Amino acid sequence: MVRIRSAYVSGTILNNPLAIGDTTLSSAALANLPAVASPDYAALILDPAGSAGNPEIVWVTAHTASATTATISRGKEGTTARQHLLAVAWAHGPTIMDFN
């Protein structure tokens, strides 16, 4: 399993909403994320500013280069899956796991 890292990529959620059980994330900015194939993954922070609750870390487990959707695994790295509304920000950047 390899953690995919890329130059800082961020965007907003297009799911309306991204419900707790959803495993597909939609965002135009995902087109800037490189391809990801399981068992490799890329970490995203949903609501990194905590504007609507605690941030959630998800792992992108499947993504085709230039695609605007990705398969995600929810509530990773000690966070809890929660609902995220349309246009909530996300960021691909370092998480606590990168420093441990």
C-alpha cells in the first residue's frame, strides 16, 4: 500500500449532500488529482477549516486521471464520517499520519 502524494490540490464538494454512507465523492477539482488504484490511496481532508463540524479524513481508493469523481473510504486516521453539504471545501495535503 502506497500513499499517493501530489502538489497541493483542493476544491469543493459537488455531492448535494455527501451523506455519511456515501463512498463516491464528486468535485471538479478532482480532475487535478493523479490516478489512484487500490491498494494505494490518497488522503483528502473534508471541511479542513471545520466550518460545519470536525474535519473528516477520507482515503481516495480509486480515481482515474482527470476524472471528477473518486471512490473514497470514510472516517480515516481517527476521524468520524459525517455529512458534508454542497460546496464544502476539501484539500489534499498532509495529515497527522504524515508526521507520525
